[in-house]
Amino acid sequence: MTSISGKVIKHLGRGKRLSYPTANLDAKIELPEGIYLGLVKNITGGKLPPLFLRKLLPHAKLFKNTGLPALIFIGKAETFDETKTLVEVHILDFSQEIYGCELEVEIIKKIRDNQKFETKEALIDQMKDDELQAREFFKI
């Protein structure tokens, strides 16, 4: 398995507007572009919200033993004609602001290739399918 580590940085905030907030990592990666399933193994540093641990508590056992389930996008956001390769992590059922934190993510498996969608709505429909696939895989 492959691990990715990097600092969470601000990007365009598009994931949040699409109802799939992501932690954008400042990380170099050699994996092929696509959507991956993974586990967030560690979140450290930055300015974590004061209630972070209490809000994380429902996942505490999962987080300490394995990690927080996540979808990871690696590639260029072709639907929006971007040319920069991104590493974006959508942690399932997680909504904390973690800018400035260091994230460690373990990649488990690729579920599909990167692709360009004709509309934002078509992309959102595919993201919903990706989420369902992740929830089935992680049994959540």
C-alpha cells in the first residue's frame, strides 16, 4: 500500500460547494490519476478547532485502530479545465476545518480513472456513486 503525507492547503473551495469538501494536500505523488479509497491515518498540527477531539469521538475507535475512511482524488480537475495535478481527500462524515494540519493517508485501492464530465451535475452524480462504493467497501 502507498501512503501520502502533506499539509492541508486552501485551494478554490470547489469541493465544499459541490457538497464534497476536500482536504487539498501539498504533496507530490507518483500514482496514476484517478479516484482511490483510503484511510486517513493521522491528522496533526495546524490550528485544530477546540472541539476537534470531541467531534472526532464517534470515530475515535476507528481512527486509532485503522483510520478514517476517505475518497482520494489524484489528478487534474478536467471538468473545470485545470492543468495542475491535485491531491484531494474527502473524509467521509467529517466536516472539521483542518487547514494547516498535516494529513497522512493510506491508499487502499483505485476505484476509477480520472475523467472529464460535461456538466457539474454529471460530476456530482458520479461523486455520489463513488461515495456509495466507498461506504459499501468500508461498510459504513
